[in-house]
Amino acid sequence: MADLGIRREDKNPWERRAPLTPWHVEELVREQGRSVVIQPSERRIYADEEYRAAGAEVAEDLSDARVILCIKEVPPRLLLPAKPYLAFFHVIKGQPHNMPILRRALELRCTLVDYEKVVDRSGQRLIFFGRHAGHAGMIDALWALGRRLAAEGVASPFADVRPAHAYGGFAEATAFLEHEVGRRIREQGIGPALHPLVVGFTGGGNVAQGAQEVLDHLPVVAVHPDELPGLAADPGRSHRAVYKVVFRRDQRVDFARHLPYLTVLVNGIFWAPGDPRLVTRADAARLWGGGNTPKLRVIADLSCDVFGGIEINVQVTDPGAPVYVFEPATGAARMGVEGHGPVILAVDNLPCELPRDASEHFGDALFPFLAPLAAADYRAPYDRLGLPPELLGAVIAHAGELAPPFAYLEAALAEHAPLAAAAVG
């Protein structure tokens, strides 16, 4: 029996990440004496032969693996009975579209461990892709800005920026931004039609920090939110810089007053029903009403909560068609960058655009937990699994029952139960 199995990702054509790289596998096999089996994949960023050379068995059948590692959810029909799975299951909020996965896992007595709930004592997540979502999202936002401005006939330093997935990785993308885009800004400046070019950030987590890391490869001047009106009114401020403004939690009250001064808004705030919104439909109607053409060109909703904090984010997109224009007058979403309204970037799986960087970081974070995962006794009851607290608290379901911290999901399972077949009369 193999200690660990790695499942092939098949949720969408853009998913090329892996939970472990060949280098992680080699350390497991050569130095720790563990056995690893991985499903073959033509899409994965690392070739099957790289894993084989690292000592893994490449095989379709994972039924002999003690624990199965994934990135995204497993289709219900492909779950194996009584197997432990690690993935981002997207069930902890009772998401209706994933209740079939949870229901089937309970029927098969599988153990589900959700990466999202692997946290330390202070509640900080320990295994995540957030920073890479910020990296890819900011690169895509600058690409979208360049495209939008070109469509308007406005020359800009961003015209040659490509989307994140078109680069070989984070280093290549940021090198281009620093040495090409940054050089143009320093030498030629931002034209009068765009000056001052202001990028606003919301959120203080890994996503927002990752986005700022990308922008900081350009010549950036940080300003306080209260400086925005004065900055806009001062033609003497340097044209050879991009202005960055970070909105703290207490600076998001009456956020609409800041929107006229922003060129790009990058949102990294997780939103839940009842939370205040940053941009409402009414805000958009005011800005673009009466034929106005405001400064705000791009809204990058990196948290991608549809109808959430960015209420005019009305649909998710993918890396192949990442943006649309929301037209406030009609409420329509027009794919691409042309239309009377802001460009909305709403990719719901941004880290997959930087699959190599994301996989390396994720595997490094996951690696310390592999030994206890492989050693646990999954035949034992929940409270005697032998998992450390960080992992035990992430167990959603085990042995046909919801784990105690997630018993509240019974209500979601009942609410979204499959319809009973109609009786034959």
C-alpha cells in the first residue's frame, strides 16, 4: 500500500497545479522511505516522467493509497470508499453546488480534510495559495488596464503587459514589469490623460499583500486615502510614478467617495452576506451616469464574490476570457474590455495561472503535515485519529458522520437534498 496518492486535477482545463512537486516527492521517497503513487496527467505543470524519476509510481489506480492528495474537489462519482482525501472542498459555507460531494463522502465513509481549515492557534491558515492569487490577479489587472486604454485610443506603458498565464512564472512577469513597464514610466511618465494613475487596494491578507508585491516592481509612491482629492487637483505631482493607496478597515466607510480618484481598484476582502459593500450598483450608476467617463477603468475582484463586496461583479470568469465590462445603464456584462462601464476581472481560480510557483509554495507548506497524515489510523473514531490539532480541526467528515465542528452542515445537506423520484401511479 502506498503512503500517499496524488490525484489528477480535472476540474477545468486551466488547472495545472499539483499539491507536491517532483522535488517534494523525491525527498519523501529517497530520504523518508515513503511510497507515492500519482495519476498520470498531460495537463499538470510537471511531467509524469519527472515524478517517475523522483521515485513515484505513475498509475491510474489510487485505491491502494492510504491518503489521497488533491487541489480541487473530487467529483462525487470518483470518490473511493473509506479513503482520506485532502482538498479545497468548498463545503464549509454550505455551498449548494458541493453538497453532493459531501453527501457522497458520508455515504462512502470517506475522511475529508479541508486545507482551508488547517490553521494555527490564532486561526491563521497554514496551507494556502492566497499570495499567488494576488500575484496573478495584479498581473492580470495591469494587462486589463493596458487593453482597456488601448481600446480607448490612449497610449500607456501597460500596452505590452500579458496575462499572468502567458509568462513562465512570477519572476519572469515581475522582471518584465520592472525593467520594461517601470522603465517606460520612469523615462516617459504617465500621460496627462491618465495622471495621476492611482491603484487602490482593499484587504490585508495574503491575496492583497501578493497583489501589492507585484505593483511594487513599478515606480510606486504610496499615498494616504485622505490625500486623493489633493493629488487629483495637483498637476505638479510627479508623472513618473504610479500612486498606491491602501485602505485599512476603518477607511472603507463611505468608500464611494474614493472611487472617482482611482484608476484601478484591487479588492482582496472576503465578503459574507450582511457585510458592507465597497462598490454598489448605485455607485456605478452615479459614476457612469449621464454619459460620464470616470477615471476608474478596472476593478480586479480577487476575492471573486459574485454580487458581493463588488456588487457589480455579476459572473465569474476564467483565464481564457478573464474580463468583462459591466454596463451600469443596462446591468449587462459584455465580455472583453469595450463598453460604457468598468472592466471587471473576476477569475475564480487565479493561482492556476502561475502553476509552478504556486505548486512549489503549496507543497512546502503541506510537506510538514504529510508524516502525521500517513501515520493516522483512519479506522479509529474521530477523536482517536491521532492527527495533530491543526489537521484534526480541518476534518470535515469521517466514518460516515460530520466532524463535531462541522455538524452545522446537516442543515445545508437537508436543504439541498436531491429531489426524490416521482412515485409511479
